[in-house]
Amino acid sequence: MSILALEFPPVSHLFDWPTIWLDGTPLAINKTVLIYLAATAATMVLFGLAGRPRESLVPVGVQHVAESGVNFIENSVVMQTIGPDGKKFMPFLTSMFFFILFSNITEVIPFIQFPANSRMAIPITLALLVWVIYNVVGVKSQGLFGYLKNSLFPPGVPKVLYVIVTPIELVSTFVVKPFSLAIRLWANMVAGHLLLVTFAILTATLWDFFYVPAALPFLMLIAMTAFEILVSVLQAFIFTILTAVYIGGSMHPEH
Amino acid sequence: MLSLLAQTAPGEFLDGLKAIGAGLGYGLAAVGPGVGIGLVVGNAITSMARQPESAGMVRTTMFLGIAFTEALALIGFVVFILLLP
């Protein structure tokens, strides 16, 4: 029976897209770039439409969505992790949340069905941006010496243990943090896309042989699509809240 | 089994070993974080049930804990993708 000889495409076929325009230049455009441009435009349009002046004070429609988003970031991200003086990072965190959300959610939008963040480029760029920001905030609020002292020699540790703790803290603060941030977003999106592709291929192959059993992977596909919507929102939230935690950690060191 | 192995080209044999290693590696990497996420969520639910008024703070911290624990499983997944023949 050739059901077992399921034709599964190699992983690179699922994530590499041919160039559409400006081939061979650094500005080459393919499907991933188009999704990112659309996500950027969607974020700008959302807040542009929500911010225009209107007569009524009651938020409706787009304005309501944008204000709920800002409220959500303020109450469950900034106030929980940085505190009231983190409000100056609200615009950055909010726009980053919506940009990541819009480029993740294309995973389940019909006819696009590709999460743009399953390519490493933008996650690592965002993570390096976050790295620069939390280091600059740390140096600005504690001074260069104080920031290095607090992050490399955490207070409350016995003096002898600094031999072990300091190298670990050095690697974890300056290397592991940005990379784990980027890998978390990227790998979640890759895993979700592979999951959806697997069940879609299984459904299509079973449908070619007998019709009834194809319902089982199809039901699983629907369940997984719902789960991936949750994962898209959750990963955008986790990226944002970890950024806030890192900024908060370098703003208020533990005493 | 041995005659089957003898028929395959050396490259294919290595690819098979790589696939076995990738699968086992991912499976082993998922064990620890699975237990860890279970502990994090279970304790978060216990504390939410005891003190429903602190549920918001507990939920935020729970997601943070899940994110940190999950990173190990995701590194295993990355190795899995890299090892695939």
C-alpha cells in the first residue's frame, strides 16, 4: 500500500521561496518579504486609523482594537515587569507586539499560509535590537561600571562562587539572551508550519485512496489551526514580555 | 537485516543513522522541558486556586517560566532540523 510511501517534501522546500522581483540584488523580494511588508503596513494602518481625530469619545471599530492592544500591553506587560517608569517603552513594545503578531498570523490565513517569522532574519534582527536597547538602558540608568557590576557580579552570592557565577552570567546576559529570544520565536513558527503541512499532506494523500479516513487528519488539521492561532498570539506576547523583563532587569537591578 | 544493510549504499546508511539520531535527540530533549512545563503550570494553577486575586500576576510569571523552560526543547528541535538528512 503506498499510503506508507507518503510523499513528504524536504524541509527546505517548505521554507525557501523563489524570488519574485529584483533578483540578484540585496533588495530581492520573495513571499517572506512581501508578508513582512504587509505586516508593517498593517501595523501602521491600524495605529494610523486609530489615531486620527474623531468627534465621538467612545472608541469603536479599529480604534477599539488599537486601544485594547495598548491597554493590554500597558497592564499585563509593562506594569507587571518594568513598573510605571517603563511607560516610555510603550510605543516600542506595542508596535513590536503587533508587527510580530501580524507576521505570525499569516500562518493560518488561507492562500498565504506561511509564517514569515519561520525565517530567521527578522527574529534575529529584532532580538539584536532588543539587545542594544537593554544594554543602553542598563548603562544609562546604572552607569557603565554599575551595570557591569550588577549583571556580572550579582549581589548576595558568596565571594568564592563568583569564579563560577561570573562567566555564566557573562555568557547568559550578553550571548544567550538575544539568541534564545530569536530562536524561541523562529522555532515555534517552524514547528507550527511543519505540523500544519504534515496534517495537510496526510489528509490529501488519504483522500486519494479512500474518502472516509481522511476525515481524521482533517479534524486534527482544524484543531491544529486553532492551536496555531493561539501560538501566534502567545509567541508575540512572550517576545514582548521578555523584552520588557530584560529592559526592567537592566533598569532596576536586584538589591 | 544484515543483508538489507549490505544492499544500501554507504551514504544512505549514514543518512539513516542521522535520521535515527535526530529523532532520538529531539525525543530526549523534549523529556526534561515536558516535566518542567508541567511543574510550572501545575504550581501556577495551585496558586491561582488558592489566591484568585493574584491570578493576573501568576499568569504573567507562568508564561515567563514556560518560555524559559521551553527554550531547551526548542534547541532540541533546532538540532533535529539541522541533523535531518
